[in-house]
Amino acid sequence: MRTVVACVFLPLFGYCVAPVWAGWSQWRGPERDGVSPEPGLLQEWPEGGPELLWTIEGLGRGLSSVAISGGRAYVMGGRGRTQVAAAYDLATRGEVWNVVVSEKEGEPRCTPTVAGGRVYALSTDGQLVCCRAEDGEELWRKSFAADFGVEGEPAWGFSESPLVDEERVVVVPGTKEHLAVALKADSGEVIWKTTGDLQGRGHDGAGYTGAVVSRGGGVKQYVTLVGKGAIGVAAEDGRLLWHYNNVANGTAVIPTPLVWDDYVFVSSGYGTGAALLELNQDGQGVRADERYFLESSTFQNHHGGMVRLGDHIYAGRGHNNGFPVCLAWKTGEIVWDQGRGPGQESAAVVAADGCLYFRYQDGVMALMAASPEAYELRGAFTPPHNDGPAWAHPAIDDGKLYLRSQDALMCYDIRR
């Protein structure tokens, strides 16, 4: 992950401004929470949207987003009967390399993770590949089926983006014997595995998101969603710390959990709802206490994700809908609910510099104020490439907005 430090010394005052933004080198940005700390971005868009700088075509079919690191864009795409990971030079827009992740035809959902000079990518049929970022040389690979005992795959394929935390890679095969797995980042050697026979409603197997890091309850852990709800596993040894079932459903649990301090906010579509959990120390373990549960009629997020800014959570509300909503996370109170926004169906949401970026399923891209005071639309446009459902989440890096539409990647200048 890249961090740019702007250090300015002024003789009369003398101060250093330190890191001002971090690159978008993985799923949903620097902290996997959909929030970019980058300043100096447009607060309103002109009619027709910000300036389109360039477009790359030929990525291959896919619904995953893009990772930006070291002057390159990393993507996955379905090409012919294969699924590939590829790197593109942002200066020339030329493809630098591509590597076949799977020989099975499909539209990848995984956003590559770039860390430590390596790229990690997962195909829809559970082929996990680590390759060198410089030239794409394959360093190691794992098969969810052959190595972790997975039988078949989720209905829409494996969709998580691998989490790289220090010197380990965490993935979630979702089986009773390999609920989650930590691997050595440089070799793929198994460090630990999580076992657990989860009970309750929902379905067996993996969910459709990646893990995030939490230190809730005083224990470093990885939090994610599987078919039977939310789980937390100890970073040290992989033991299952807690399981929360109420957010599960029988079809698909998708949005990445939001974690901060001792809290976890989880949601799921298909008529499920959302919950705020508080993680508390419980002997040598952690207990997840439900602080409130919101019925689906009040709040549910289908698959566009949520962002937390201060005391509020912003998201697209509704199953297969992206109604802009602001939620006070401490109480679960809906602060404002816009209803239908400028686009149709679900909306993928990220935030930067006091604004919300809503990318609707019908392709419409919208800018809104990230304010609990009221809903405020600050611009909207439809990109020229709009092929199929626009489910790929937006990415923001170095004053640029990246939008993927299946085979095409578009780059917009959003600097103030």
C-alpha cells in the first residue's frame, strides 16, 4: 500500500503536514472501509461530470473493482475460457502483464490486493494466485477445492478480495474445517486455519466479501461475513472468537462489515436488515453483543457497501435499491432518507473529502454531500461505457476517479 507524505516546512511557522492520502491498493481503499483520506477534490461536478482523461479497453469481462499502486492499475477479467489478473501502466495505458488465475470461464468479482511487491487475486472457482507485481511472475497458488476441501462454489462464485495483513494473507473458504485460513504472504504456507460448525439461519459456505481488521474487545481479529452471518477470528491463531447469526439469509450476505473501536456494523439484503455489535472481552476471548437490530424495512444494504464518517453511516438503502440514507450509528436512527436518487437499483458507495460517490447499477455516477444535515446532490452523469450492471465499486487515487464497466476502465480527473 502506497502512502504519499506531503511535508512542507515554512520558515516563519515551521510545520510538517503528514500523510495526506494513501493509495487505493486493495478492495474499498486504504482501510477497506470505502473511505479515502485524500483532500483537494471537486466539491461539485459540472454538467456532464468531471473530465474523462482516458479509457482502457480489453480488460475482459468482470464485476470486480480496480487496485491502484505504483503507477499501475491491477484488475481481473474473464478472457475467453480463462480468468486473468492483469497490470496496466497508467502513463501509457498499455498492458504490462497478465497471468491466468483460472482455466474456468467466468466474470471475476475479486479486486486484486497489492502489497509488499506482490499481487493476490482469486477466481470465482477458488483459485488463489500470488504473483510478482513487477512482471506478473507466478510465485505461488492455492486451490480452495484441492487445498481446503471446498466442494463446489458459492452460487455467484467466490467474490472476496484477499486481505493482506503484515506478512499474512487471509482468505475465507467457508468450510467447517477451513472457515478462514491465514497463509504466509511470500510462500502461501498455511499459518493457521479456523474451524467451526456454525448454526442458525443462512447457508453453508463463504459469503461474498473479504475480511477486515478489528481490535475490538482488546483482541486483534479478522471480521467478515460467511453464509451463516458475521464472524470474528483471532489474528494470532485463527480461533473462532464469535459468531453473529441474525444478519444471515439463505441467499447471499455481501456488504463488507464496518469496524472501528469496539464496534462492528453489519448488514445484508434479501429482506434481512442490519445490526450494531459491540465487541467485549470475555475471558480469553471476545463476546459480540447486539446493541440494536434494524429490520429490513428500516435499513438493509444489498451489495453496494456502506461508509462511516464520524457519528454517521451513509449507504444505499433497500434490496436491489440504492436509496441514499444517513444513519446515526450510535442509536440506529435514520437521520435522512432521500428515497430514489439520480440512478436506478443498487448503488456502490465510497467517500472522499466530504463527499459521497454513488455508482448506481444503471451506470449513473453521482456526487453527494457527506453531511447529516440533509441530502444534497452535487452532480451526476452517465459514463460513455455502460455495459451491463455497473456493480464494480468506484476507486479514488491521486485526484482521479476510476470506474470499471466490464471490459473498460475509465479515469476521471476529480481534482479541485
